Amino acid sequence: MRRLLQPPLPPPRHAVFFSLLSPVVNYLVSSPSSKYLTGTLSQSFEFVFLSSRALFSLQFLSLLRYPLPPPPYPTFALAPVKMSSNVFVELKTPITGTYKQPTGLFINNEFVEGVDKKTFEVINPATEEVICSIHEATEKDVDIAVAAARKAFEGTWREVTPQQRGIYLLKLADLLEKNLDLLAAVESLDNGKSITMARGDVGAVVGTIRYYGGWADKIEGKTIDISPDSFHYTRQEPLGVCGQIIPWNFPLLMLAWKVGPALATGNTIVMKTAEQTPLSALVFAQFVKEAGFPPGVLNIISGFGRIAGAAIASHMDIDKVAFTGSTMVGRQIMKAAAESNLKKVTLELGGKSPNIIFNDADIEQAIDWVNFGIYFNHGQTCCAGSRVYVQEGIYDKFVAAFKKRAQENKVGDPFHDETFQGPQVSQLQYDRIMGYIKAGKEEGATVETGGERHGDKGYFIKPTIFTNVRHDMRIMKEEIFGPVCAVAKFSTEEEVIKLGNDSNYGLAAAVHTKDLNTAIRVSNHLRAGTVWVNTYNALHHQLPFGGYKESGIGRELGEAALANYTQCKSVAIKLN
């Protein structure tokens, strides 16, 4: 992780401090980057003054803080950013025909090239072919985006009323709904998910943004009666600049889950998308400007976790970081947040969710939900029901029927309406999943179906079911994040509760039974943030979602998500 240094220098005098600017300006003028800068010094860069320190936001330097003498300070303006013709490309999908794809970084409501002009390729997982190249954000671009977000937070966005914030979000939701097919097609193109599921995702995005648009003017404090000669009240205030890092499995949906509550509560955002799937978020960004959001409120950058993600997590002028992804990376994010400015953190991490089927369950319905629970979104779901526990009285019947059902899943071209399962997102993910399948075979588990590649092009894997598994096998303990599940037998309710909780994760679980008492009793004993009964993956923007144990910190969705982006201020007034 990148460290942002605070040199232990004594407070310099005005003359000494501002003499430092001379070599900076000379470098800017003479460097190849000078063409990014226009006009005079006052147009070249911005100093954002925070407390008694100056935060340098330069296009060629990492973020630094230096002690300053007392105010007043001189004022500089942020350089106007000109949109380049190199930040769009024409692409084509079977749904939309030709469309204009943004490829730049979305900063200050404009698409711009990265400072270093680096790009990276985006691969179509269904064909293994290059779709296009996208501009890569580095630490320098993160600094610029953060400065833009800080300026908006301290300026125009602070003056926007809660009602107006809600209007912006509602208008954005309308624009997304109007362009649902475009967004879904782009999502299918670079993620590989079926067009039917992509449309469902975008519908959920619209619902989420609209839901939080309704919340914007309902963020309220309290009055507290303490004594007759005083007046006490609380305010729920925004945190400030929020860094948000999202994964590749639900690019648009994860974006909506994060920006909805953050914007509704009055924060500004620097969002980094996954390098595997940046395209749909950039299309989304076009509608942010069209909806009327002021420049700098929502900035969306494309880049790699080890560079741009690390810069966000350790940035000294980001007040909060929200991350969805693996538990391993979540630990690194939390450590960087603590070692920088102790920024607030919310994490939605991995899972190894148990899906429990009792003897009295409706087998046909249970099989449909178990199938959906593991193979939905190609198995690339943090809450996937990858540990299937079946009571011994129906075990054999269940396995035979589940095998038949899995073999009926249509695997293939994401743009075919009948496709249920598309390709895995990348070669790396494909290899990782195949590695787990190999491990399962080597450790003695039985492959009931699947366990191999589907076709000879694209990152497709057949729906895979393992039986005869032991609880110490890797396929039973580790998150695979693919279309692979393991089916085990249990005898009693007490046994399956113990098995279900025997995991470092605690994101989700499911219970299938006709007995309401069993459903409630088992649900209450399972250590998971969400428990479904006779269903699976039943997520909704009104219902909080998050994990126990190593599956994360905090909750997304519902009213609970608002707490992730607000802080409570108490005000006490002595009355005369």
C-alpha cells in the first residue's frame, strides 16, 4: 500500500513556503505534462487548505501535507479540464447496435485522459478478444479526483438542499431506466453475464437509486430534553469525501449500492471500478452529468487495485472508504485506512454460505432455489450457496434431481435470451475455479456433473456438483466464486446448525422446510447476516445486507446503509 508522508518539518514562514512554488511551476511549464495545464499559475493547480495544513493536488506529484503558518492564504483555482477526443470509442452489441463508449476517467463531470496516458485492455470473456482500451488511473489521477471531490463537498454540494439531492437521484434513476437496454448490453459485454440477468441487475440499480432519492430529505436528527435552561439537539452530517472500490461480479449493482446512500446523505465520491469490468460504469457516468449533479460530486475512475485502489485506501484527504471484494484485500484496505488518517471503513467481503434442505422440504422448489443459489451470475456471487446440506432421508433423491436440473442450465452466449450461465469473468478467474475443481478431485470428492470446460472458446465452465465430500476439503472451506458446489449429508437439526456455522464467513444462509418453527429456530441459530427461507438470493434495496465474522463490516441497502455515510453531531445550547 502507498504511504502518504507527513514530513516532520517545523512550520515555515510565508516566504520560505511559497518559494517552494517556483521549481514546481518551472517543472510544470517545461514538462511533457504541461499541455494538460492552461493559462496562468492560478489556472494550473489547486491548493485545498484544510485546518492548518495545505493539501497539494498536483498532476505529477503524490499527495503531500505540509504544516502552514496561520491564514490568510492565497487562492488558486482548479485547472479547467478539456475533454479529449481520445476518451470515446465506437463499440457494438447485438442489443444496441453501435454506441459511443466512454474510455476516459470521469472527473469533474468530464471524461479525461489519465495524467500518464496509460491504458489497459478490456477483454470479452465470452470470446477472449479485446473489446477496447481504457484509460488507467494512477496515484496522480486519484489525487486530482479527490481534489475535485473535496472542492465540491466544501463548495457547491454543501449548498444543495436535501430535497434537491433527492431530485438529482430521482432524475438519475429515470435516465438509467430509459437507457436500461444500453446499460444491460454493456454489462453483458464486459462481464459476460446473460442479458436477461443483466437487465435484472439494471432494474435493481434503478430501484436502488430511486429508493435513496426518497431518503435524501429524511436524514434527520433529534431534540433531547435535558434541562429547562438548555437546548440540545443532534445532526446527522455527511462524512465528506468517500472512496469507493467495487468488484467485477455486479459492476453496476455494486456501484448503485454504494453511491445511492453516499449521495443521499450529502457526501462526494471517488469511485474505482474493477479493471476487468469498467465499461458499464463509464456509460453510467454520462447520466450523472445529464441528471444535473454538480462537477466533482461523483468521480468514476478505472484502474488497478494495487495502484489506484491502494491510493484511495491510504489517501489522507479521503474521509471514508467502502470496499466490496475478497476478505484478503479487505484486510489490506482496513490496514491502509488505519495507517493513514484512520478513515471510516465499511467492507462487504467473501462468503461460503450454507444452503440447508430438511426432509420435509418441497424438493422440486428446493432444487430450483439451490440451483439458482449457486449458479446465478455464473457462481460469481459473494453469497452463493456453495455448501449444500441435505438431510439423510431425501439425500439420494435430491442429488439425482439436482444433477438433472444443473445439466439443464443453458451455458453459452450472454446475448442469447435463453442463456442462464455465461463465462467466468477472466482467464485468471477461470484458472482459479478449475484449480479448485482439480483439488476436489484429488482430495477424493465425487464429481456428479460438470467439472470441466464448456466449449473451446471463452471462459466457460460447466455447472459442477461434488458429492462424497469431507468438511476439511478445500471445496467445503474456501470461497471458490464459480459454478461449483459441494453436497453433504446431515442427520439432525443440531448437527446441521453446527456444520453451517463451521466457517470463517457469515454472509448468508438458507433453510428449506415446510415447518415454520424449524425455519425460525434454525434461522436464529445461524451466524449469518442474511438467512433465506424457501428461497435464495432474494435481495432487495429496502433490506439491509452484510456479513458476520470475516464477511465484512457494516450493512449495505435499506435504511441501515445511511449510517455508513453519516456522523452524529451533538449541539448543546445554554439558554438565558
